[in-house]
Amino acid sequence: MPPRTGILLLVSGPSGSGKTTLCRRLADDREAHYSISCTTRAARPGEVDGRDYFFLSREEFDKKIDGGDFLEYATVHGNSYGTLKSEVLQFIQKGMDVVMDIDVQGAAQVRSCEDPEICRALIDLFVMPPTDEELVARLTGRNTDSEEVIALRLKNAIGEMSHWREYQYRLISSTREEDYARFRSLLVAERLRVSRDTANGLPKK
Ligand code: 5GP
């Protein structure tokens, strides 16, 4: 059997959907590598450089754009965010699955990427809260952000929500445990997909 290419699981959803927690937990359980993004936004209290994000200055971020280091990058809530090729390619080539927390613009860029390895590896999931009321409650309940930031995130969340149909999979959030069980099941099922390991449906010798 040829070596398996890892799965690249893109996860999007509005702030407060719980997508980051799901992605992190999958990585903590050693089911996948969590792609650490670069961002120009300031670290929140408790966030660690190199663990939560690579926190870069505008100049450092632009240098990486010029160097062709990003698989995708986008402006989200007024800051730049980008996925490093080095956080994805070397892992999927080794057969490791990679999970990415990414906004809808970034997901669209990865989907339109012409690299056959990425195309073959890709699956995408949109995580959404069960109701608009729940979305507002989750966004306003996070006390690490200022009122201004919350208002911007709320506005953007409504825009993000309109993109769920662009994704192959959708998870309507319920309890933490239920969400995680379903999230993990998606990865487990995708690992069984025949077309991942074969060119024509029959395993190669
Ligand atoms: P936060 O600032 O709350 O950590 O993230 C804000 C938004 O940026 C989230 O929707 C998150 O999915 C998105 N995001 C995080 N990393 C990346 C990335 O590398 N690329 C893109 N396009 N979006 C990202």
C-alpha cells in the first residue's frame, strides 16, 4: 500500500461557535496537528506566542507574504491572519492529519489552491451555534474583548454565517462533549475513505 497522505481539515464558523476549542482538543488528543497561524493582532491575556499563534508585527507579516510563505492569508476583524505552508505541507506529506481554524475567506483561498496534494487532502467543516440568540450570548460572554471588539465580531459573525453552504460538512453546536464526539467522528470516517489511498478505487500493491 502506498503511504497515506494526511487529511487537511479546515474548520470555520463565527467567533463563539466553539471551533477553536474543537480544533485544539483534537490536537491535544494527538489526532491531528493544529496548524498555528500567524497574526498581527495583539495576544489576549493567557495566549502564548508559538502555541496559540505566531504574533507578528505588520512588517514581519508582510515579509512572509513577499517570501511566499503563506498558503493563504486574509484580513479578519481588522487584523491579518495567515497559514504558513510549513504548518501544513510537511505534515500531510508524512501522513499526519492537520486541523486548521480559518475564516471563510481563507477557506475559499485554500479550496481554490491548485496544488494536487492540498486538493486531495482537503475537507471542510462549518461550525455554527444553534440559534442567533446563542451566538450573541457566547460572543458577549467572552470577557477578554472590549465592547468595540465584540460589536465588530458580532457584525462579522452575521457575515460569516452566510457562508455555511460553501462547506462540505456542517456542525450545529450542542454540548461540548456532543460537539467533540461528532467532530472527531468526521475525521475518523474520512480516514476510511477509499479515494484517499487509491487512484482508481482499487488499492495499489
Ligand atoms: P481570533 O482573533 O478570535 O483568534 O480569530 C479571529 C478569526 O480569524 C477566526 O475566525 C479564525 O478562524 C480566523 N483565523 C485564525 N487563523 C487564521 C488563518 O491562519 N487564516 C485565516 N484566513 N483566518 C484565520
